[in-house]
Amino acid sequence: MEGRMDIAGIGQSSAAGLPLSADRRGVSGGSFISDAKPSAVFFFDGDCGFCQWSAEHLRRICAGAVGDSAPMRIEPAWKDAAPSDVAPHIERFAVYRSAWDESAESGESAGSAGEARPTVYLGHKAIGTALRRHGRTMLWQLAGRVLSFRPLSPLFRAVYRLVANNRHRFGPLVGVEACVVR
């Protein structure tokens, strides 16, 4: 089928016409940017065609990043079949989850008995963090820094919310079927 993206690489299609895993979790699929162990996972709403289209573009932007020895994995997620720290957010936000808590590496307290917990970023901060840490070029990394720049955060939060609230309208504009979630 022309125009169909296979982010998860597993062949089944969602209602948006894009691929799903057989068990709707994307765990067996996902998109590794390289064969190295991922340092983070970027989750997007698996029921949203526009979200899948956007995630495919993020994968391209981050593929082959210079010095990215521990790449990011990009996976679809669903509220009823997502990690516990992702499920409450996935219908409203993109989620970037580090594989470990950066503060644990720097010697700061990460939890009880030094237990490392992943750091989770939502919405525009998830996209900014993904670009800043995994962008293929310095320009994409700079774009991530701008998205993560605290004084501009209210503006980017509002733009993200505007797009997220209207994603069912954007899907047809970029050539994918409408979002299942409205």
C-alpha cells in the first residue's frame, strides 16, 4: 500500500492505516535507530495516524546521530497496554522515557537504596529532549534545546496542545487516515 509507513516493522494496520503489533503493545516491534542498547524510548499514541506519521519523521531526524552510542527506540503505545509510567499520559502526550535516571549516574538520590528510575518527559518536552539528545545534526539538537528552553516552555506547551487537540484534522492533511481518538 503506497504511503503506508511501517514504524514498528510488523505489518498489521491500525484504524489509521498504519502498522500495529499483534498484541497492540508495540513491544515486539518498535523502531531502533541502531543496534546498540537504547538509552531511551519515545512513545506515541498508537491509535493516531498523525502521531505515527510524526514519529516516523522523528525517527528519520534522529537516525545516525553523531556520537549517539546509545540510541532512542520509538514505539507506539496504548493506554491499556503501556508501561505504568506511560499509560496515564499516552492519549494526551508524546512520552520520552530515559532508560535510567540521569541523577543516579551523577550520584544524586534517585530513589530508595540508590534505585534508578527512568526520567519521563511529556509533550513538547518529550520532543525537545529526543531532538536534543538524539538529533542527527547539530541543527536538530539546537532545535531540541530551543524546545526545552524554560522561558519559552509556555509557548511551546500551547502549540503542542493546539496540535494534539486537533490531530484528527492534521492526519488527512499529511496523507494518513484520521486519528481514532477525537
